[in-house]
Amino acid sequence: MSTSTSTSTISEEYVSTASRPSALRITDVRVANLHGVPFRSSIVRIDTNQGLVGYGEVRDQASATYALVLKSRLVGENPCNLDKVFRKIKQFGHHGRQGGGVSGIEMALMDLAGKAYGVPAYALVGGRFRDTVRCYADTPSLADPHAMGEKLLERKRRGFTMLKMDVGISLLWDVPGALIAPTGAREDVTTMHPFTGIQVTPKGVEHLASYVDTIRSIVGYDVALAADHFGHIALDSCIRIGRALEPFTLAWIEDLIPWQFTDQWRQLTEAVAVPTCTGEDIYLAENFKPLLDAGAIRVVHPDPATSGGIAETKRLGDYAQERGVAMALHLAASPVATMACVHLAAATENFLALEHHAADVPFWSELVTDLPRPLIQNGQIEVPETPGLGFGDINEDLFRAQLDPRDPVFFAETTHWDAETSHDRLWS
């Protein structure tokens, strides 16, 4: 009897009792609304009964309401029951920005579970395939290709081995004879691509090809270069542009057609010798399957802040790999969602590159603590070994300086969401 008691006492000395995962419970959900990091964004904070705090991020330009509506469904749950809790809340997400609430919450759950178990988030989804994560720098479009080339070259000199630029009808509106378009088409951002009536003429196609040619002559062919934001144009114009860009060995051409039109994506992919890429607005792995099953794209491009967070996007990556499709990650976020993506990328074998949209935001790396500064070095982020998402905490002073002036909330109390409820069951 005495031996047993002694062994128990000695064991307690070597066991951390700061967190007991089986007894961990969510007690609160709060948000902070930011801007300029690089876009409008909301950080989610989940509090627990053991003092552990988890952070996630609602997708850029999405409403924090998408996360707060989930509070009453989360309080009392054990965040370590990752799959159970995700299944409970995933019905409240949707495509586009509406997936941001569930996705941001899932990141925070992963942060909490990792901290509770004392392991990095990547360990919760199968371990890692790589020690560093390659980033690609997105760069706002400039009309002058020489200026654009120099801007991209500056990123290359900072160590980025992959770059992305905009190439589309935004460069053509003021070029005589480049576009045929109905009156008011330039201001119309709500009509889907096949229905706008906008056509790119041979002169317009030639202008875009010349633009890319000039940029390639400046940045060289020893750096990967992708293209995005082609505009709301129909399939035939997309095919003509894609064929004209073939000589420049682009990493991919992105979002030329709305993701919903699987057959049009298949036709485009079969018509051009440039990798095709889409997916940033799709929610849940199951909704990527039509594109992947049809062989309609060459690169799948989810935004983990829309697609469902870390584990759900990992499931998507594995599904894409079985079909021979690489996965890049779309992102425009603070280091919070970025680090969630780093763990996801580390755990996904067919990962290609992670988008970085804040190359011109000087304080970006300082928004969180206990990570290298700058966070991105030579175009790479080192995968941390520390628990959860890997950073120590948020930089509260810097966060407060970036509060959204339209709604400057900084983790204010959210008791008005406590009683939000409905009959959520999807079956009778």
C-alpha cells in the first residue's frame, strides 16, 4: 500500500497539471476586429476553464457574426474533441466569406487542443512532411508592366521563390479596341462571368501577353510566377488568354471562371497548356470533389479560412493527391491564420505554396509573439515545434492600433450571444 502511494506521489511531480485535457471546457468566445493586416479581419479568442486560450481568424472581409453565432453551441464543449465539435458547427458555414466563422473557430480549437496536449497543431492531423513552408508573394497590379516587373523583382530579392500578379481586363478598359462590353459592364461586379457579355479582342489578348512578356524579362525564369484576377469574362476569352500566356511558363492561371461551373473548368483545362487553379471560395472538402473528380483543374487552391480550417483542408489535400492534383493555399490574413496554414501545409504531402498578402505591411510579423522576426525569411516560414499554432500570444498593443474604425471591438464581452439558439438538427 505504501509503495503504491509513494509511486503516485512521485509521478505527480513529473506531470504537468496545468492542463487536464479530459476536463477542459470552453467558457467563452470573443472577437477583435482589425484592419490593415493586410485587409479587414477578425481574430477569434476561445477561453477555457483551465486558463488556456486558443486563437483563430475569420476570413478577410467576412463578418465576425459568423463566428459569434456559434458561441452558444461551443460553451461547455471540450475543444480536444475536435471532430465532434466540428461536426456540430459545420452546418453553420457556407461558401465564400460565410465559411469564415466555422473555419476561424476550428483554428482556435486546434490551437487549444495542441496546447492542452503539449503538441504542435500539425501533430493532431498526422505529423509533418516538411520543416519549412514555401510562401508566394501576391502583389497589387500596376498598369505599367515595367513598374510591375520591378515591384515583383523586389519581392524576389527579398527571397521569395514564387510570386503572383494580376493579369486581366482591369488592364484593358482604357486600351482602345481591347474589349467589347455592354454599357455599365465596367462597374458591374455582381454578374457571373458567363453572363456579362464582355469579350476580349485579339488586341486585348496581345496586350496581356505583351504585359506578361515584359514582366518575365525583368524577373527572369528562375522564379515561379502565377496570375490571377482575369475579370468577369466568358470561357472563350479565357481560352484565348490562356493560350497566349503559354510561352511564359506560369505556375497557374487562377479563378478565370466561377468554381461552380465544373464543365467549363474542364474545357479550359483541356484547352490550354498552363496549369489551371481555383477553390478559394469553396466550403468543405466534399464540395471540391466535382472539380477534382472531373479532372477540371491542375491546382486546387482552398482558403483554409473558408474551406473549414486545418483538419478539413487536410482531408481535401489528401483527396486531391489521390487524383494527382497539387494543393496551394489561398490566404490574406494576419500571422494567426497564417500559422494555422503553416501547420496544415506541414502535414499535407502534396502542398505547393502558401499565399502571403502582406509583403508591404511592415509590422505584420510583430502581431504575434515568440516567433522569428521577420516571420518569413527567404520566402519560407519555419514550422514551429511549440504547442498549438506555435506563437506565444498576440501583441495586444499592436492589435489595438489596428482596430477597425467601423467596428473597433477588442475582445469585448459577448454575453448577448449566450442565449442564441434554434432547433439545429438536420434530420427528423
